[in-house]
Amino acid sequence: MVLRKTCLRKGNRLGMSEVVNLEIGQIAPRFSATDNSGTTYDLAELSGQGKTVVLYFYPKDSTPGCTKQACDFRDNMTSMASADVVVLGVSKDSGKSHDKFTTKYDLNFPLLLDEDMTIHNAYGTWREKKNYGRTYMGCARSTFIISPEGVLTQALYNVKATGHVARIMKLLEL
């Protein structure tokens, strides 16, 4: 594993820690999390059901890039579901924010709650970012494809929202 510096929340301050760069062939970090409707999604359980999981991390509900990406997933859910692929979106937004986002754009897949950033940290998606010369900590738009055996078949960090779902579909051979 490659380690890089990132920040973790410590109260209201940010402190330095190490973050993992996951790689293809590694066992995916296990997680269990609820979505905005209170349904729990557990990676081990999904794997036990023979599901391939597309776990994607995005910065913020209802922003232009995140909306584009979510709507692309929504529009391709029939193909994915027919191939036993489960899509799970993850951000640090609240359940209320996820509710509004899901309702406004008629999203047909779960958005997991990760307000404490447990899943972000396990997958190494909370990273230093730069925008217009400013450096700050935030969610790196990232996607992981996890086989039914719980192994990472793709670990994609810092992806672009536009065209990303088409790339995922191609990687899934759909």
C-alpha cells in the first residue's frame, strides 16, 4: 500500500494522518452503513449474495459534477442491476441532504451516510485538494469496483464526473 498525507477531523480542527491508496487485487475494506432511508448496506452481506459493488465517493449533494455523475448512474441502473451490480454512493452529507438530492433527481440507488468519514478514511478518499491555488482537504471523487469475493477489481481516484459512468460500464463489460 502507498501512504500519503491527509487530514482527519479532530473536533473542529484538522490533524495530519496517513491515508491508504487502495490497489486492484486487494481485499476491499469492509463497511456497514445506512442510507438516508435507514436501510443498512453491508459489504460482506452483498458479497455473500454474489453482488458486484460499485462504491463511488463524491464531494457534495446537488453540486453540478455530483449531480451529473449521480444522474448518469441513475440512467444506467437497469443494465447494472440486471448484471447483479449494486451501486452505492458515499458522501459526508447528512441524511436530510441525501433525501433532498435523491428526491430532486429521482435517484434509484442508495446514498450512504458517512458523516464521521469512516468509509472515506478506509478507502483513502479524504485527501488534500487544490483549486485555484488554494489547498484544502476534501473528498476526491473516486470509484471502486468490488467483486463478489470482496476483492477490488478497480480502484479509481480523482476521476472526472463527465463520462465516468460510461467508463465504469465498459470496465464492467456492460
